Amino acid sequence: MKTTKKGFTLIELIVVIAIIGVLAAILVPAMLGYVKKSKVSGANSAANTLQKAINTALVEIDEETEEAATIDHISTGASAGNVSLGAVDTNKIKTDATYKKINNYMDKLDKMDFYAKCDGAVCVGVAAKVKNAKYVGTAPGGIVTVDNVDDLKNTSLETLALSAATKGGWKS
């Protein structure tokens, strides 16, 4: 009686390992590109959500004080839970109340650094970054892309927000 051994030959195993190596060499760089693209897209989406939250808060402020048009920018303050308002009478518009209004519409606002350019009680451009994160996002989008995200990593949020506002049609 003849016994046959079942299994793979050494050549078959080497061929399979070579095929897996070629596929890995092709797929890993492509997957890394998708991860970077996803993070940039997420940052831009967060900035877009923040812009909408700020615009909603500005409407509320204008209903209460009719002074929202005096705000020319909103940016993160020195501590979490604080914002600073540019060119505004703080007796009429309170910064902590403004922060609370924005926070009502934007989850995790205390974990973000941002700069928002405002004009006529409308937020026209935002640059936002999750604290200690690598990627920054803008709204309107198109300023930060996968191709230029590394070049813009040292650019200030104010500069990016003003660029976003200009791209969105705002003119100083």
C-alpha cells in the first residue's frame, strides 16, 4: 500500500509568499494615502461644522443685543472654555456667553483651537484644529488639501481663516 503525503511543496509556498509581498507593496502606500486624505477631510468637516455653529450663535447674539455686526473675529482664548472676540464692546457681548452659544452647536469645542473671521454678523471663514492634532481644516474648504497639508502645518490659524474667507468671496 502506497502512502501519499498531503501538503504544499516548498516552491508553492514561495510563490504564495511572493504574491502576498507584491500585493502588500502595492496596497500599503495606497492605504496610507487614504488615511491622510481621511484626516484632512475630517479636519475640514469639523471646520465647516464650527462655521455653522458660529453663524447660529451670531444670529442669537444679534437677536439679543443687535451688536453681532461689531464682531470682526472670534478665536480661542488662553484657556479651554474661553474665546476672544475682536473689535467688540464686551459690556454688550460677553465672551463667555458667546462661547456657550457656540458650544451649544459644536460638540467638543473645548478641544479645539480656532480662528473665525466675521463680517456683518456672519462668519465668513474658519480655520480649526483639534488641540495636539497634526491636521488643520478650513471652511469654506479648499485651502487645506492632501497635497498642501504638510506645507501649511506652520501657518497660523488666522492666516488660514482669512484665506478661507477670501476664497469664500469675502473681501477686506
